[in-house]
Amino acid sequence: MRALFITSTRLGDAVLSTGVLAHLLDRSPDARVTVACGPVAVPLFATVPGVEAVIPMIKGPLGAHWRRLWVRTVGTRWDVVVDLRGSALAWTLRAGERRVFRTPVGDEHRVDQLRHGLGIAAAIEPRLWLSGADRAAAAALLGDDPRPVLALCPTANWSFKAWPADRFVALIERLTGAGGDLAGARVLVAGGAAERVMAAPVLAAIPEARAIDAIGTVPLTALAAALARCRLVVANDSGLMHLAAAAGAPTLGLFGPSQETHYAPRGPMTAWVRSRDSAEALLARSGDVPDVTGALMTGLAVEPVADAARSLLRRSG
């Protein structure tokens, strides 16, 4: 069976869509799948068994990226086209079956929106396909130090979704300082290479002997393998939050001007905490505050985050 799977440009949405791909592959183990996704998400799919090609969709003017994708795919007779972008492309290709997702109105989590929008009866959850090389790279990053690791993901694709750096620093002290639940733990700071400026103040506040720099220093799937080994991950609403949750790490998501209803970290060992202000109220203010990191997340104090972190630590053993 030949399948075309068109998913998101953004990392977080691409991670959340992996449950759909997993369902397709579980149902048709002999499937030969071509995935189209944003460049940042390519590593998620590159080594998936059954995926024979990954096409990076690099945005171009006037929809040029869609034209390029059409040129790459029009010559194939597809058994099924799954389009999570809701485009018209599926209807211009030769296909036996077309599943085109349209975002429904409602308060379901994005994963459930995908499931119901595509008519999938079975439950689906995000899934990562990590290789031995990914785990070896994670082991090299973490080393053989027996101390637990607290991972922080202090970046986001929109600066207004990022909790202020000084609050991440205060959280480190609450959790890893004397008497903390992770006293003496090492602290991994993760982000993309282009996000170093946003993450640098958090990394700089950690004693060198306890700091692990994962800001663009390892491939995405190796980072996922490293996060899976961390005792706790605290992250802004971001692609890395969803990556950590999909990897199975205890993951605490921080929310302000985005909806936890739709985008809370997904998994059995996850939790979230949000600003005292609603997402709608914060979005209404977004044009009236300086465009600086954390400007819309000041309503989330350190102590509620620390309390939620402690609760998740207890729950995850």
C-alpha cells in the first residue's frame, strides 16, 4: 500500500500527529509511506519503519511549497492520502482513499480532534520511533553521572508563550536546592539552535558542574531520548513539551496565551499549570504589551509551578 501523509510545519503539531501515522502503520504493516512535513519535524519521521521518503515543506511565496509538493507526488497512484493540513492537494492526486482533516469547533484535545476528524475509531496517542543511535547520543550527552536530571525547556516559537527566565531560575532553586525534591540534581536546558539567546539566561544560572547544555547541541530524536531519561521535564507550551511527553518523560507544561484544553502535554505522566488569566484575556492584551519574552506569562508565579512539579514527581515515582 502506498500512502501519503501530510502533517504540520510546526514541531508540536507534528508530534501530536504521530498517533495518526502509528495507526496507519499498525493497520497496514506493509504500507510504504511518504511523509510531508515542516523541516524541523523531518527527523521525527526519517527512521520510522515503513516510511520510505520524507519531503520537507519549506514555505514559499504564493503557496510555492504546495506546488513543489504536488510536483513530487502527482506521478504516484496513492492508495490513501491523509492530509492533516486541510488542503486541496488530496483532491488533485490519484488516490483510492482520501482523509482530509478539517479543524472542528470544540474543546477536545488536538489528538482527539485528529482522531474524530479522520474517523478513527481506536484510541491514538503520540508515538516516537527512536533508534539505538539516538539512545547512544543521549547517553553521551547525559554521561554516567548517577544524579537525577531536571530538564527545562524555556523557549517557545512565540515569545509571549515563554515563562520569564528568572522564574525558571527560581524553580531550579526550589527543586534542586538544599531540601528540594531533586536536591543536587543536574539540570538540562533544551532548545533549538536558534533559541540560544532565549534559553541562555537559564543555562547561565546553573552551576557548571550541574549544567547540561542541550540547546541545539544534539539531533532532535537524540534529545527526545535524553528527555525520556530525565526525572522531570518542565516546559513552556512548545514542540519540545510535546516531544518530552511523547518520549514518556514526566512532563509539566506551562500555559498562558494558549489553550491547555487543546494542547496540554499528552500522556499518563503529564500535568499542566496555567497563568491566573485566561488564554482569551491574555491574547486580547497581546497588542498592548512589549514583545519581550515572558510578557504574557507574568501571571504564573513560581510556587504554583513548583507545587505542580512536586505533585508530578510523587505521581511518577
